[in-house]
Amino acid sequence: MSKQVVGFTSGSTGTPLKIVRNRTESTEVNASYNYPFLECGVKSTDNFVAISALTESIRWAKKYSRINPLRISSTVVPTYTSEKTLIDTLRRIDPDVISIYPSILANLSCYDVSDLDPKLIFTIGETLTQHCRDLVKDAFGLEINDVYGSEEFCRMAFECNEHCGLHMITDYNVIEFIDEDGEPVTSGEPGEIIITGLINRTSPLIRYEIGDVGIPTDEKCPCGRTWPIIKSIQGRTNDYLILSSGRKLYFIHLAFLIYEEIESNVFCISQYQIVQEKRNRIAFKVVKGKKFDPEILLRIKETLKAFFNRLGEDMEIYMQLVDEIPMERTGKRRVLISKIRQEN
């Protein structure tokens, strides 16, 4: 009997899951990790740096240093590294390709990175906002290639160099989008993502609730790939506000409002996070950017206030300047957190 390879999820849905694979399945998994990179033009000779959580760093370093002939992710930098140290490390390595969490990338983009010249930047692990995209475009002169994946199902979708959405890798998984009644959503409508894995036969997962919300689309990509497209990943299924009326409000409903206020000066804010403390009270936490304008806080507050008024919801909004938005134990940052749980 072939030796089994054991992995664990981060437990971001509340309960860590043990994943068991045989050697053949593990080989397929390793190939899937590299696939989006190769499709977007990464070469075996590229200097590739992955900025990842410590537990992942150890796992990746052990996994890829021996069995990955392309040497992708051969250099791993932990997420807890300070921005100054991280930038100094990147200068020393001079990477061609960077794989990184969006929140850390947004932080880096607010520093002087003019001497860094990667040809590709991939984001993983967190919801990618338009704000982050704009920061990177201005700081690095690059469009981000977003990659969607998980420990359970490896790489599930990726954004090609046309940047029209994320191509679902249907060789690896069957991806569904359903509404609250369990029915498929239509093109352009947010839905809970349900996954059936096609690689793992040792620990099969069928119609698994991965805990994310995404928007499928019938649009076609100019690149010519025929895989179906995810227009965007909207975040976790538990990343929503629960309003006084009982209505759920996902981040997508707020994202465009916030973006409209900061698009003319993307460097005014380095990071932000929305925290719902009560059904009628949210805190909007902001880390100053290098071109911070205090008026932005008032404009965002008034815009959100007007939005909730249009919904007929009484919402208290207070703006809070903070030095940093702490990472979770996974090394990631959530853009929206609700401390309210829907009543049974």
C-alpha cells in the first residue's frame, strides 16, 4: 500500500479538516499548485518568492524543495515579517514573480518599491479588492493575477493575463454556486461556492461547503480558454453584516461605495477593515496611507450612512484610525468581520 500524505486546513470555517492523500494524488496536487503560474507565463528559471504564513512556509519549503522540478516557491518569506524587513528581503532576492496575500501586498505598495521589478504578482488566500489592485498598479505598474484555491481542493481557479475573471480549472474540481435555497444562481449573481473534488479519492469531498461566496459569469475571456469564469470571489459566507431588519449584507454591497471615495487617491488609505459590533453599529478601521487625507474618513462615513438610510436601516458608523490591522493566526486579514450571529 502506498504511503499516505496528511495535510490540514487552516480551520477558517471553524473546524480544521484533516486531508489524506496517497502518493499519486499528492503528485496531482503538487502539479495543480504550479498550474496557474505556468499558464500565466512563469518559467522554471524565474526567481519566485512566496510570502506566506509560517505554517505554510514550512510545508511549502519541505514539499517543493525536493519534488518540484520547476523550483516554484523555492524562496518562502513568512507573513509576520515587518514591511521594512520584507522590502529589504525582496530587494536582496530581486524576484521575477511574487505570490502574496492581498493585505500584505497593499501594505508594501505604500512604500517606495521603485527598485523592485517583478514581471508577475499573484495574490492568494484573501479577498482581493479593487483598492489593492489600484495600489499595485500605481506602485509596481502591474495588474494582479488572482489565484483561488484551498488545502482541500488545491488550485480551483486563476486569473489569466487578460484579467477578465478567474478561470475555473474543471479538470480538478466541479464548482457550483447556489443561493440560500440550494438552487443554482444565475450569471452575475452572488452564490455560495460548493465544491466536488476530482483528484482526491482517498478522502473524497462531494458538494463540500467551502465557506466562500463568488459570482459566476457567462462571459468569455479573450484569451480563448473555454473554462467557465468566476467574475470575482466575494469573501467568506460568514463575512456579512446582519442588519436590524435581519437582512444580510455582503461586502460586495459596500465595496463599490468605498472604492468610489478612494479611487482618485488610492494611496490615502493603506488598509481598511469593517467590523460590525452590534446590529446597528459598525466600526470602519483605517490604516493611513502615504498620501492620507483626513477628509476621506468623513466622505466614506457619509456615503455609507446614506446607503444604509436608503435601505431603511439605522446604522451608527464610526471611523477609527489604527496603526495596523492584525493578522489572524493563518497570517491573513479579513476585510469584513461581524460579531453578530444570526439568531435561530
